[in-house]
Amino acid sequence: MLTGLLFALCATVLNTGAGLLQSEAAQHTESRTHLALRPLYLAGLLVDCLGWICTVVALRHLPVFAVQAALGLSIALTAVATWAIYGIQLRTVDKLGVAACVLGLGVVAGSAGGETPADFSGTAIVVLIAGAAALAVGAIAVWRLPVAWPMSLIAGLGFGGTSLAVRAVHVSPVASFDVGELAGQPATYLIGLYWVVGITCYSRALAIGNLAGVTAVFSVTEVIVPGLVGIVLLGDPIRHGWLIPFAAGLVIAVAGVVALANAPTPAAGHRRRRHVR
């Protein structure tokens, strides 16, 4: 269990760094077509991949909701990094929002039982396929909207779906790495599909919204929905007697997201100049 937690925390740090790099690239690129060619954006993708590898390892040791909760702590790291890079002082409501997210997600992560995560069923695979199709359609429907939260929401669901798809891949613990075995599983292709939906919508959200707000909606969505799916469809274990704290943690985390929705955003190209009180 400790191994899974350590890799989940490493993924959190890497994901935060990736978000900062991608946000910087998005804020300095007028054409969305050229965004994928920006060096900072490509660097962010590389860091994102490293974070994803750490997430895969963590998911082999912990329930989905515990891993996703640890990843959700990137909200706090992003807020601190935004202050360090751009000099934006967090308002009282923003500080309370960060504290609520950290506290809520911490309780959710602490609610995880110590049992080995369960295996995916055929029903869960069907649900994942339907979910991927629904997210793709939803992304197309809201692509032109001038607000970032719908894209942030879909991005969180996309990356959350990636974690579920990783858990759905069956890897024999005694056999060596077998490409043919992976290629024959639907979950392998779902990983790629969910990831494409997630990274595309996340990039779009960063281009039209502020980093703190996007990260808040994205992170908590990435925690709550896949975590609940893992509990309902997989029987992911909640520690005995922790059902009420688990539910309370979810509510507190959502409240933190609402508080961070209008967090101050830095002007493009400005670093440690502007202060919001």
C-alpha cells in the first residue's frame, strides 16, 4: 500500500508541473492549431507521460478512488506554484478553497481499505466503452463554449476513465511483458481513447480559462466519478467504519472546487507583478 501511495504522490507532482507548462504554452499561443507545436506544451506532455506511468504503478496497489484522491492534491500545488511564478496572492476564499480540497481529498484517500483491488468484469468494460463514446460526443458539443468549466469537467472524466481503463487491463503477474496479450484487450485501446479526450479538453480549457479554476474542476471530477465507479462496479474497499468520513470528504472537496472556480488568473507574460487582495 505504501508503494502505491508513494507513486501516486510522485504522479501528483509531475501532473502539476505538466499543467503549469501546458498553461504557459496555451496563454502564449493564439492559434489552437499551433499549440501542439509549442516546446513548452510538448515538454508538458512528456512530464504528463511520466506522471501517467507513476499512476499506473499506483493503481496496481491501491483502489481507484485512493489514487485519484492523491492526484487531486495537485489543486494545492498549483495554487502555490501560481503564487510563486506569477506573484498572485490568494484571497481568503481561495485559501479556504485550497484547504477544503486538500482536507476533503485527504480524507477520501485515507478511507481506502488495505485489500488488493478487485478485477474488472465484462459489465464494467461495457460501461467504459459507453462512457468513452459519451465523452467524445460531449466534447464536440461544448467545444465552442466561451467558458472553461465544461471542458475541465470532460477532461477530468477523460483522465479518470484512463485510470479505470488501466485497472481493466489484465496483466499476468508471472508472465513476462506480452504485447500480443495487451493488444487483444479492449481496455488497452480505451486507455488511448480516454487519454486523447482528456488531454484535448484539458488543453482547450487552459486556453480559455484560468489555471486554478481549471485544475480545481478537473482534479475533483477526476477523483469523484472514477472513484465511485470503482466502488460500485469493482467493489473497491472502503476502510471499515469510514463510509461517513468518505462521503463527508467528497462534499468538502466539492465545496473547495466551488470556492476556487473564480480564482484570480495571471495575465499572459506577467510574472510576480500583480497582487489580488
